[in-house]
Amino acid sequence: MLSTTLGISPSVGNLIVTVLTFIYVFGLVALMNFCVTRFGLPQDISRKITHIGAGSIIIFLPLYSDLHWSKYLNILIMFVWLILLVQKGFFAEPNDEAVKTMTRTGDRGELLKGPLYFVVVAIICGTLFYKTFPGIVAMACLGWGDGFAPIIGSRYGRWKYEIFSNKTVEGSLAMFIFAFAASIFFVWLIIPSNFNISRIFIVALVAVLVEGCSPKEIDNLLIPATVIATTSLV
């Protein structure tokens, strides 16, 4: 906890960590916008890097003190982006940073789908499931697993299959590997007392099956919902 390390009150420590989350997220979006504009980074790649980076925001959770209600400020950055995505989804210009870094085609309406669902999930995981096994694993699977799956699948996928949308075996394998590895890391980092590799393995496997059957965009809701439900059964 930052407050203990610096010898300050829990509320002040939590406020400082919250400021760091703002710097991190807005810095990530600015960096991706720079890469898209300056180096021609494909929008689908910048979108998924932003997706992975946003899911990794839980890395700040160990710095929050649980001794004060201000621990829930961890979702403030996501609440701000909830408002921004709604506003930008209706009114943003084509050269807007969010449009260029968080959409596949440059259509601002996409911000009201996958990205918006993502921040809603992050808000739920940061409040109702704050520092719990379901919340941490849900964000890890959604951020890293679902983030890397299309990157690997679209570029290296050869064995294709389709249920509600086109997927590849290679993409699904990447989904499992990164969801499993990220879940192991974040659970160990944030709630080591809850570390259970067998449980993580099963949850990651279920997340892959759900992602493989999910329509595009809706997977940002189905994956974390299934992960949370599965953890209550496993």
C-alpha cells in the first residue's frame, strides 16, 4: 500500500494512486494515437493494445489501502471514460484520439459497443468485486486473453471455425495462454492468499470456450460474466 510506504493517510495515498491511473490511461491513449498517426500502426492493433493496457490497470490495486472508502476511487478513471465514450460515440470527429485508437474502422459508433462494455465491466470489477478472485481473473481474461486472441488469430490463424463470428484455433489458443498467464500473475500480485493454479486453469479454459462462441463486441460482456459465474462454481 502506498500510504504505508510513504507514511501518509490512507485517503491521501489512495488519491495519489488514482492520479497515477489517470496518467497511465490517458498516456496510453496518447501513445497509441501517436503510433497510429506517426507510424501508421493499424487501428485494429492499436485498439487491442489499448484493450490490453486498460485491462492491466488492476496492477495499481495493490497500492490502494483498504482502510478507507477512497479505495473505490480505483474506478474513477473508468467512470470518466464511460462519460467520454458516450460523448465521443455520438459526437467525436474522425481524427479524435479515441476514434483512432479504439475502433476497427474509424466509425465513432464502435465506441458505444466493445469499449463501452469494457469500462462498464471494469467499474463492476473495481467495486462489487474489488480485490476478489472473480474480479481479478475476469479483468485478466478480458484484458489479456481477449486482447491477444484477435491479434494472433488475424495474423497467424490458419485453422478457422465459425459459430457466431469467425475465429481461429490459433487465436483461441492465444486467448487461453494469455488469459491463464495474466490471471496467474495478477492473482499472485494482488491477492496471493487466493492463489490456486488449478482454479485459474479451469476458469481460463471456460473463458476460451465462451470467447470462441461469442459474437463480436458482446464478448466484452460474456467473458467476464462467465468468468465470475464460473468462479462461484469452481
